[in-house]
Amino acid sequence: MNRMRPCILWLVLLAVCATGPLSAQQEPPPPQNPGGPPDEELRQAMQRYFHNQLRMELALSDEQMAELSPRIERIERVRSEARRARGTTLRELRRGLREGTGDQELQALLDRLGTIESEQRDTERSVMAEIDEMLTVRQRVQFRFFVQRFRQELQRRVQQLRRDRTGGPGPGFGESRQPPGRRP
């Protein structure tokens, strides 16, 4: 169980931090946390870890961190809300296709999906501009690399967790389905 807790923490942080072109096309999986701490507890623990790592890597002052934290939380909140809204809209689109919904209604759902995505991008861009105002040029660059590395590490850990559970690669987009011992 001790080994599972960090894996679950990484999964929760991935859900909080991960966005991108694919997230607009995929429905988020339902949270699975059987026997573990409540999701909110995990989210807060991962948020503390992210903030501590960020503070150390960017050598942020207490004042900078105090100003930065609410903005990072706002980005996380916007992403989470967009993910939920996107998932709901995608389910409605699937149901519409299955049930033979008319083109006008499907187009309205597509328009809603586009609005969700563009509002998320606009909000993130605005908040990032606020963050940039608080940081030095060097810290801005470090921040972008930090976030990228952090997301990559989360993705790597999630893939490893999937391999550990299934004995093979997870169902990632574009991944090879070769047996574990036969990878180049």
C-alpha cells in the first residue's frame, strides 16, 4: 500500500495538471481511489508537492509564492471545470450520435465544446500573463520548463503504473502494443 499511495498521488496531480490537444478529444476517466485517502486530500498533497518543487527550482521568494499560488490554483480550477464540461458535452455528443439526434442539435453541442475550449485557453493565457508579470525573465523561462518536466514525469509515472498493473504498456495514444520484453 505504501508504494500505491505515491502512484495515486501522481495520478491525481496528472488529472489536475494535464491539458493539451488530446484532452479536448478524450473524456476523463472516472476517479478511482479504492481504499486510499479521499481525492481532496490527495489533490492537496500533490498541490503542496508541486508548489514546494516550484519554489525550490525557481528560487521564489515568499512574496512571489504568495502571489503565484492563487493564480496556479485558478489555472487548475479552470482546467478541472473545463475537463468536466468537456466530458459532459462529449457524452451528450456520443448519445446524440447513438440516438440519431439532428444535425442542428449536434452542431450546438460542437459549438459548446468549442466555446469550452476557447474560454479555457483565453483564461489560461490571461492568468499566464499575470504570472509573467510577477517573475523575472529567467524565472518565466524556468517556470515553463518546470511545468513541462513536471507533466512529463507525471505521464511517465502513470505509464509505469499501468505497466505494473497490466504487465504491459498502458492504452496510450500511439503506443506500440508489443509485449513488454520486445520493445526496441
